[in-house]
Amino acid sequence: MHPAEFKISEDLTMAARILESGTPYAIALHLNIRSFDKAITAESRIDSLEKEVATLRNEILDFRREMTNLQTKGREGAGSPDESQNTIKKAI
């Protein structure tokens, strides 16, 4: 069932009636609401963290490529170890 197929206002009215009933159904609905809220909050956080991890992985790959380029330049063009260090410091 798609969310557009049910009326949220009706569900809220029924949920309020159940939650105020003082029955075991009230406890069950209360616990379900809390559990579902916690689950969607966790899913949202996981999605955000997965995007952050992907960004960090890309940054690490970029840094590795740059380090490889600097090491190659250092081996090819530097006349002394001091010049290689200066090249690396400029890149950083």
C-alpha cells in the first residue's frame, strides 16, 4: 500500500483512540511507534554515513594518486633529497 492510499488523519485519530484506551493494544502501539521511529532514524543516519564514507574513500584515492605523482616527480626530477621534500611540502 502506498502512503497516498491511506488517510493519515484517520490513522492519527485511530492511533490516539488506541493509545488512550488503557488496553494492552495501547502499550503495543506505543512500543511499535517508538521502534519504528528509532528504525527510520537509524536508516537515515546510515544513509548519511554511507555517503560520508564514499566521499572519504574518494578523497583517500585522490591523496594516493597525488602521493604517487609526487613520488614519481621526486625520483625523476629532484637532484637531492632536499628538493624532493620541498616538492612534497609545496603540494601539501
